[in-house]
Amino acid sequence: MILVDLALVLVAIGLLAAIYRGLRGPTAADRVVAAELGFIATVCALLLLSIRLEFDAVLDIALVAVLIGFLGTLGLVRLVGPSSAHTGESEAGRAETDGEDSG
């Protein structure tokens, strides 16, 4: 059980790091990643507590939470939206192609 307690402490540190990044993140993408990390850390803590307390019903709850969390992540990604850096097209590239079309 000492390993489970140690894992709970490490997960708590990860959760604190996610909260810090969520509050201080310079971009919306950083905040989305922090939210995902915080959610995964919470589910891990829930699973570790399930092991520590020997309560198996929490495993089903964690499975449903992960599925809902995945859908939440997809929603957050759509909210942030793709940027030009992710599509591979830059401002300079668009200006060059616009100049060729008008000539």
C-alpha cells in the first residue's frame, strides 16, 4: 500500500501542475492540455483510491468518466479551433499564392 500512497502523492503533484498551467497558460491550447491533464490526474487518483480502499465499483465509474472526458476534450479542441500553424499553411505562403492567382 505504500506504493499506492506514493502514486497518490505523485498524481496530486501532477494535478497541481495542471492547475498552475491552466491558470497561467499563455494560449488557449495550453489551457486545453492542462484541463485534459487535470482530468486524467483526477481519474488516476480515483482509481488509486479504489485500489487503496478495495472498492471495485469505482472502476466502472472511472471508465464512464474517461469516455465522457474524451468527448469533452473533442469539444474543447473544436472550441479552440485549428490555427494556421497546424494546417501547414503560413501567412507568407498565402500571400505568394494570392499574388500568382491575380497575375
